[in-house]
Amino acid sequence: PIKKALHAQEQRFGSVYFNSFMTPDQITTYCKLTDSAEELIKLAFNKLNLSMRGYHKIIKVARTIADLAEAELIDAPHMREAIMY
């Protein structure tokens, strides 16, 4: 699964580049959330008093978890796991 996730990131960015390096604009482009995942991150943002930096870090981790699951969209299980980390 790890090789597939790395391959997905290479395909996404066109080079050896990792999700952790994404800019806010790239997060908007490459981190599409399902409605349930979006609800979870909004709830976490408010309950945990996240900064935008923290918000973006969670989304980047969720994108990587979705890559490991070979999922195009970030779904609620990916977001829940990312929030736990």
C-alpha cells in the first residue's frame, strides 16, 4: 500500500513530492472531501480550536490516509483517523 500511496502522490504532483509539502492552494485542488468528512473537520476545527495551520495539517494527513486506501476522495474514516493523530 505504501508504494501505491507514493505513486499516487507522484502522479498528483508530477514529481517526487509529498502531501506534507502541499500549499493551501494545492490542498484546495487535491484534497476533495465528502460531505461527512467536511462536517468532521469543521467540528474538529471548532471543538479543538484549531489554527488554519492545524486544519491544513489534518487535511494533509487525511489525504495520505486516503492515498493508502486508494481513495480519490477524503471520506469520514480517513478524516477521523487523521484527527486522532
